Amino acid sequence: MDLTIATIIGIFAGILVGLLPGFGMSTCLLLFSPILISQSLVFCIMFYCVASSTSQYFGSITTLALKIPGETTSLPLLELMKDQRIQNRIGDVYFLTSFGSFSASLISAVLILISFEYLSSITTYLKTYAIFACSLIGFILCILFSENKIFVSLLLFIFGWIVGKIGYDISTNENFLTFDNVYLYGGIPTLPIIMGIYAIPGLFKMFSYVRSVEKQNIEIYLTERKSVLILKNWKTMVVSSFVGFIMGLIPYIGNGMSSYTSYLLDKKTNKNDAISNAVASETANNSANLSVLIPLLFLGIAIIPSEYLLLEILPLGNKAFSFSLMQPYLLSMFILLMISNVVSFYFSWNCVRPFIRMISSFNNTIPLVIILTIVSCVGYIGGEYQQFQYYMIVLLASSIFGLLFRNFDLLPFAYAFMLQNNFEQILYRLLKLYF
Amino acid sequence: MKLVFGLLFSLLIATSAFAKDVLFINGGSPTGTNSVYAREIINQLQELKFSVDLKTTNSNCALAKNLWDFSDKPTIFVMGSNDGTGQRNNAVCFIEATRQNLLYWLNTSPMSFCSAGSKTWFDFVKPGSSHTVITMPNDSQEKFIHDLAKSFDAKVKTIRVYGYNDALTMVKAGDVDFVFRVGIHVTSEFKDKCFWNHAEIDSTFPNMQKSRLDYMKFGEQMFLISKGFSQLEIQSLRLQIRNTIRSSEEIKKLVLRRGQTVYDWNSVEEHDKIVEKFFETY
């Protein structure tokens, strides 16, 4: 019963995380922490697994319908939205990304279930050199295969790195470009940056989009039968599920880069198939979202920020993480997770039309609603940390940057910004360990 | 004595029973250890009719210091010696605890030296042996481990890691041999694998006493500082906080889980002695 309630609340939370721009899993955990503190360990873990998995289905809807990232893993899909082939077959993309997400969850969950006896003893993917190698490959791919010329990508990457480095590094006790400003000292926050460079410029495009939606009488249709679409893309789904699964295991870096790595790999094999690229990206992030749980479930290690937060919340209710406590519930958890995926798949696919209809009924007011939602989310989180004005200034500055560079692929900037700190830490550890 | 103390306590409670705005600063995260103490103490303060405004800066220690420096109302700050505001070498954040502003010493956690895998203490002290050790990003702690290894003719590589999760990842990956960190002696990963803690260095390694001034400060002190309160209010607050720590189930669980030591007291004289002890290790 405990697990069923956790699943229901988790689905609800996941829908919120996916649909609300900027409302990530970390914010969700903070919001639900008063409930989670008083619940059992399995309840908390089940809630987290379901919410995290559900968010990926609904994050794609926000990205496809509103052209703003529901989750940071939706950034490649957002880039693909510039492609007219995606715009012309938006119904197919909706369906295939939802189905891709579902198949990825199924494949990953089965992989975890059949190999869980060995998972606690396999730790090679946690080795410092393995993390370093994977992140380095990810960064190189990010520069070489973005939509920009290589030197433009490199410049954007370096700029992202510098912006990400701003602040005080507690490990080295050094300041970088803080100019004695107390806010800069804490670093540039991720949420307003990502919202600024992607969401605000996206709103400008939305004005023309809502008008075209009105003219087209919002027809979200499939160009072929569902089974044909699935058959044409099944290879992409399977390969991306495995790519995402492996990427999700890589601490700090993997989950964030899973969709991008898969997207780039698919672009190499299916160069002119934007639909396949979109499916690859959205399938891999769901797969990674499950495999990222492996170190948490089997070793009690958090490898992404929301897991850090979960491990902080658990002890507040006097719950210590222990795999032996979880083991008797594994099968029930697996079944409920699959049910939640079926429910998410069904609702995400079926709510696309009403969602688009709602957008068109609001017509030109919808961008205003979205901008208010974004500003509220950013302002709320900033306010929680006594940094409301700072978050607003960062949002404004990054929005200007996003608008100025709206015709460039900003993924090299975004990934360098988000992963710079982790990569520097890994590099430091690698040098200390092996040289 | 207890009767007098009880009467004094009642008097202080009565005199402090008026509405007063208090700023409570938590320089840590909204879900960390500091937040548990903040929440429990604030609950007590609210019963005393204080109107408390909690500000959590989510580990931006410069912002926390800024709030402290520019607060013009009665303010309480919950801090730890390993936080940015507690580190002397952090010029932008450091706030000095003094006899004037120290409100309450909440607890201390020992820094333990533990095995990360199969290596034992005898492996560490074997002359000519070579090891990797995780330390906190702290120069004196790193130097101590190097000096200790040198005294046994052993070689050591130290890796500075701030977050416990990052350290645990390296341990699970088998990247390191030993870990020197605060509070790990009670965790399931290191329980029964710890050899000594900083408070035992005096007796375990008499030859290291030249570094005594450093290693006495290796433990993590968690404490409250305050400003803008009258002496009477401070006495009242101390009694309230003591009672909170004695009675709060949440804090008791936390203390047990983190292996912290709490210093209880029954009189002003006893409290003064504890304050002296605090400044010996601060």
C-alpha cells in the first residue's frame, strides 16, 4: 500500500516537474520533503524513481509544444525543433518520443532486474579514470558535432566554462572572477542561465508558433500507422536505450549528457533523419534516468544533485540508506515502476492534443503565462536562498545572451557551464591518483 | 543549587516573554545538519514569543556573512568549523567566534582515520609502503597525514575531497586506501574500520605533539553565535537551547547518527568551563 501511494504521488510530482519549466527534481524534493521525512525508506525511493521517470515524458511535451526545456536533458530536442522536418511531422515526434521513453524505461528496468545480483560488485564505472574518459569524450563530441562551426563551438564552450567557474572553490580556496561580490562568490546559478538562454528566446518564436497553430486548427496527426513508425525506429530506440543506460552510470556527468551523446551518435549513423535523432535523444534520457539510480540503490552513492538531496532528506526522518532494506521490495517496485511508465506514456501522448488546444485558446497570452511561470519559478528558488534579485539579474543577462545568439547551437556553452566544476574535480583527482 | 537555578530559569522565561524579531541565519543547505538544529531551536524560540525569520543561504558563505554583518536586529547564526564561515583561511567568509558572541556550543564530531578497503593500520605503518588517503580540503590536515606517514617511513598521496558522497564514490571504486574525515566512524561504510581519531593523537602518536596546536582543532565544532541580545536574554536563550537539545528526539537521533559529542551543563560555572574548552579546540 505504501508503495502504491508513493507511486501515485510520484506520478503527480513527475508531471509537475516535466510540465513546469525550471521546476526540476531537486526543487520537487525540497517541496515534498515535509511529506518524505515522515515516510519509510522504500516510500521515498519509490517516489523518487517514479517522479524522475514520469518527468521525462512530460518534459518532452513542454519542449515540443512550448519550445522551452522541461528538463536539461531536453536541450538536444530543443535544438532539433529548429529543423523544419520536425515541425512538419510534430505528431510523429510526439508519439515516437513518448514510445521511445517507454521502451527505454522497460529495457533499463529489465537490465537492472536481471543483473541486480552483480550490480553491487561492479564498480569500474565509478573509477576516476572511467569518469574522466567518458566526460572527455562527451566534451569532444559536444564541440565537434554541434550545429556550429568548430571554432564557434569551441569559443562557446570556453565561455561556458568561464561562466561556470565563477565563484569560490572550497577545495582550492580560490576565487574566480567574483569581484568581491557576495552573490558571485556563490557562483552563477544554473536554473536562470538555462531558462535565460533557452526559454526566453523560445518565447519570441512562440508568438509566431501560436498564430500558426491557430491557422492550422491544431492538427496533431500521425503520418503513418503507429506500428509502422515504431518499426522504422526500433533500432534507434534499442541502441539509445543502451547508450543512455551506460551514460547514466557515469557519476556527475553521465545523466546530463546522456541525451546529447545519444543524439550525436545517432546523427552520425542517421545523418538526414531528424526524427530518429529526436527519438535517440529522448529515449536515452529516460534510460539514463533509471540507470542513474543503480549507484544509489546498490551502493548508497548519489551521483546527481537530486540524489544528493534525497540522501540528505532521508536521515532527517532517521532513515539510513540500506540495500538490504530495499531488497524484499524490489519486484514490487519494478512492477509499480512499469505501471507508472504505462500511465505516463498513455497520459503524455493523450494530453498532447488538449495541451496544444489550450495553448491555441490562450493564443497570444500563452507566452505571457509562460514567462510569468518561468520568472515565478526562478524567483521562488532564488528567494528561498535569499538571492531573488541576483537570480532575476542572471535571468535577464542570460536572456539577452540567448536572444543575441539565438541562431547558434548553444549546447557547447550549456554543457561546459553545467559540468565544468565536476570535470575540474575529476581532473584534479585523476592527476593526484595517477601522476 | 538546582532550586535556585530553576527559579532563575523561570524568572528568565517570564522576563523574555515578549514579542521580538530575531534573524536566524543558516549558512548551510535547507536539508542539512544545520537545518535540523535551526528548526528545533526556532520552534523553542517561537514558544518564547520570539518572531523568528530564518534565512538559509544554501552554502553561499559570503552571503551568510553579509547577512550577519549587516543585520541590525537580534541575530543568531548556526555554523560549523568546516563551513566556509568557520574556516580561518577563507578571508571572504570567516566569522570569528569570540567569548562575546558565542551563544552555544552545540556539538563536536571527531575526525577519524579509517580504512577504505582491505588495508589495515599495520599496512599503513609498514616502512617503504605507499598509500592514497582522502582528506578534507584543509592544509593542516593534509600536512598532518604527510608528516604521520613520514614518521613511519611510508609514502602517501593525499586527495582533497569536500563532499562525503564524492569521497564515498572514490572509496566504492577502490581508488583510495584510507579516509581521514569528520564523523565517518559511525557510518555503515567505515564502522569497525577506523583506527584512531584526532582526540586520540596525543596518546597514540606522542612523537607528533609538535603539531598539537593544529590537530586539536581537527574535529568539527558546531555552534551558535549571536548579536543584539541583552545578557539576560542570552542566559535565557542558553537555557532554552540546552532544554531543546536535551528533549528533542530529532536532535538525539542526529547526534547518534553523526557520532557527535554534546556537552551538557547544569550551572553557569559549568557552562563557562565548556566555553573555555571550546576555545581550546577552536
